[in-house]
Amino acid sequence: MSLLVDWNPPHGTTVKVNCDAIVFNDHLMTGFGCVIRDSGRFWVKRDLTLAWECGLRDVSYETDSLDAFLATQPSSHPEHVADADLIMKIHEVLKWNWNAKVVLI
């Protein structure tokens, strides 16, 4: 399920990581991509771990994919879904020493 909304820039020095995902249930495959944008709406980098690599430690990951959002929640059990390795890696990255949250938009 996707929602059409306007993108709102973050405040101050916070950056936003916008993510999109698609799940192909027939093939048990998942696609996931991200882009980092600053308060001026400029792309900083793309990909999930690039915020960390850029030294950014206060990050809001936004996705319009309910499946991606639910898969990244601490209460999910990624070992039981398609692309479990990718989801478990995302769980690991979100536990690093930073303020990183996933938000459904």
C-alpha cells in the first residue's frame, strides 16, 4: 500500500532518508532503495548505511511501504520472510549507536 503525499524537509541539521520498497510475492523477492536529503531538499547520498558513513547520527528513515515499515520494526521476525538476510541487516543497522527511526508516511 502506498500513499501519495508531499515531501516535507527535516528541520535544522537533521536529514531524512526516504526509502521505497516493493515485494514480489510470486517470486519471494524484495527491492529496497533509499535516498538521503537535507533540509534544503538536496540529495546527500543514496542507500541505507550512507547516513552512517556520512557521520549523520540523527536520521529519520521514511517509507511509504507498509510492508517495509512492518519488516523493520523491532517486534518483527525477519527470519520468516522473503529476503530475511536483507531485513536482518536492516535490523542490525538500526541498532547501531545513533538515533535512527523508521517512519511510515
